[in-house]
Amino acid sequence: MALYAIMKARLLIRERAVYPDGGLVEMVVWQVPTPVPPSNHLYKYSLVYVIDGIRVLGYDNERGKGDHRHFGMIEETVIFTTLPNLLRQFADEVEAIRRRR
């Protein structure tokens, strides 16, 4: 049996941070044995920034949609290069939103 057939998803990141103003960041990243179509990398992720119970910013790679981001009501494609770059892009956007508050 091939190794990829028996490999299971492995949790890489599960972090939650609450800011003093009540804003919430939650990041969950899994390494998966095969890409989540139509993504072509081996990660399944959900990154979200919530203010007052409302998702303000979110990044994920839902099956059938691929890598994308939600900014308010707008949904658009995200170009995935590496996991560190994606995490940095998300963190930079969260900080930009926080500076404007």
C-alpha cells in the first residue's frame, strides 16, 4: 500500500487569540494527504478575524472553491504560494484592519 493512502490529516496549527477590545483571531491548519480540490497544495486551512461576532476577514480553501478570502461580503481568490506567506498575508491584513478601528 502506498504511503499516501495511509497518511491521515495532521493538525499543524490551532490558535485562538482574543484582543482586549474583543476582536478574535482563530487559525486552524491541517496537513492533508491529498489536495482539497481545486487547491494543489497539501493544506486545509481556516483563518478568521471576528469583531462583535461578525466575520470581518477570513481565508480558507473550501472544497470546490479553492483558496479564497472573505472580506466583509466580498469573496475573492487568493494565490497560495507557501503556508508561511499565507499566514503572513492574513496577519498583515488583520493588523491593517485593527489600525483603522
